[in-house]
Amino acid sequence: MVLDKIEASKRFQQTIINADKATSELIDYASQRANNPVAALNALEQARLAQANADNAKRNLAITSNSNRPHRYSSQQIETLIRNALASLPVTVSADDPAIKTELEKAVSDLGMPTATIVNYQISATLDTEPLQQKQGWWWLRGALEMELTQIENGKKITLAKQRWPIKESSMDKAIVLQRARDHLNWKFSGYLYELLTDGEANN
């Protein structure tokens, strides 16, 4: 049992060391070498996940060895870097549906991103749904929400990130199925936007 605890403690210590090394490299990349905001935010999100893993290892280390190994970063520090990066990314917002545009604007605000009329970055959203179908007494709505972050550079529009999320709702009431789809999007919008900005197809 003692040997098992010693070995476990060594593994937890190594996890913390590895996480700190990876975090340092990711922060350096985000601040110095990333060539667009998505690449930087993607690196910071990876750093946040690395530190969450280190925090868990630190708690386990306290149990197995009754010791507390300090590590260079914390999840809270990385989250602050992410919030600062989002706050320094002004965007314009567009959508093909006024209701979708309203939700997108709210999601942008929730993430702490500023909006402006004339900036280099634009976030757009498109809701693509099939006609409602009725099968065996149930109404079905299928489609997808697509979001894209683009950059205007030298008069050219460059796609920095693009994501698409499926929509599938059903109800025996035609009006309810439409409301459920709206409620689902309203609930998910901020998470979808964060996913776009941190896990999109960044041009590294």
C-alpha cells in the first residue's frame, strides 16, 4: 500500500510538471506567435484544460502524500487570460434572421466581446432548417446552425473559423416544436460561440 502511494504520488507530480510545461508553451504561443485570434484562443483553451488536469492531480497528490506541490499556473489565471483575449477582439455581428442576430449579439456580450460598426472581424450566423415534417402524429424539425468568424485583410475576406451544429426537435404540437428549437438555440448560443472561437479550424 505504501509503495502504491509513492508511485501514485510520482505520477501526480509528473502530471503537474507536464501541465505547467505545456501551459507555459501554449501561453507563449498565444501571446507571441499566434497569427490570428482563433489560434490564440485555441491555445489558451488548451492551457486551461491542462491546468484543470494539473489542479486535479494536485488534489490527488495531497491525498496520496499529504503534500502540496505548487505549480506555476492556475485555471483561474488562464481563464483571466481568455477573458482578456475575448475583450480585446471587437467584432461586427450579422445573421440572416433577426431573432438569430439578437441571440448572437447576446452571446457576444455574454463572452465580454466588444462590438463595433467598422472592424476587421465579423461573426455571422445562419439557421438552415428543413420544412416541418409530420410523421405518425409528431412534428419534426431538422436543420443546423452555422457560425463563421471572418477577417477582412487588404480588402479580402478570410475565414478564420467555421462550425455547424445540428438541430433536431419534435413535438405533437406544431407551434411547440418551433419554440423548442428556439429555446435550444438560446440556451446553447454562448457555448457554441465559445466553441467557434476556441476550437474552430484556426489558421495556425
